[in-house]
Amino acid sequence: MSEDQMKQQLVIDQKAVKETLQQMLTSDQGKKFWESALKDPKFAESFAKGLQAEHEKMMKALMKDPDYQALMIDILKDPEMEKAMVDVLKSKEFRQHLQKVITETLNSPLYQAKIQDMLMKAAEKVQQGGEKQEEGGGEGGEGEESTGNQQGGGG
């Protein structure tokens, strides 16, 4: 077979595959097939992975659609939905998850570097503020630290 004949055969086969898929998706037999196929976890996983990029594109497009945004706002404003969200946010599982996320974040080397940088900048500001106070002849707070070291006479 020549290359052109092979390409033509592939194009014909693509049309046949497309028509077969359309029939498969729209018929009652096709619906039964998809219901049973999607019950298989391995098939469902591979199917979802195959469609993930297209699904993400669709969701991003919907997020920009004003009608979709209005519907989402209506759903989120629904008193029952608000109550459900509050219940979830107050749940023990959510709090544990939040604690885990915060702990992971605080243990992250990148975040630790950011915190260290912020602390250094804050210390510099405090130091600069202290120097300005000394120059201005204001009252110093150096003697206040010793008042907290009282010992109790336990017995």
C-alpha cells in the first residue's frame, strides 16, 4: 500500500470510528455500556485522566461566563448551602485538615525563608524606631522587663 492510500484508509476509518462512537453514546445500549464501564475503577480512572485537560478548559471557560457566575453566586447564597458550608468549616475533619496544611506550610523551606525575611525586616523597623525614640528624648521602656520576674513565696 502506498502512503497516500494508507492516509485515505485512516481517514475513512476515523469517520467510521466517529460514527460508531456517536451511535454508542446516544443509544440505550450505549448508555448501559457506559454505566457498566464506569463502574470499573481502572477504566474510570483512565477515562477521567484522558478527559482531564478538556474538563479543565471547560471549567475555566465557564468561570468566565457571566451566566455561570450568577448561577454559582445564587447557589452559594442559598441559606441551606451557607449552613452546609459553615457545618463543614466547623467540623473536626476540616480543622484537622487545616492544621495539617498549616503545619506543612510552616515546615516548608520556602515559607520558612519568607518568615525569616519578614522577621528580619520587622526587627530592623523596631530597631530604627528605637533609635528615633532615643534621639527624641522619649521615655525608655528598658526598666519594664525586670518587673515581670517576681518570685512567688510558695509554701
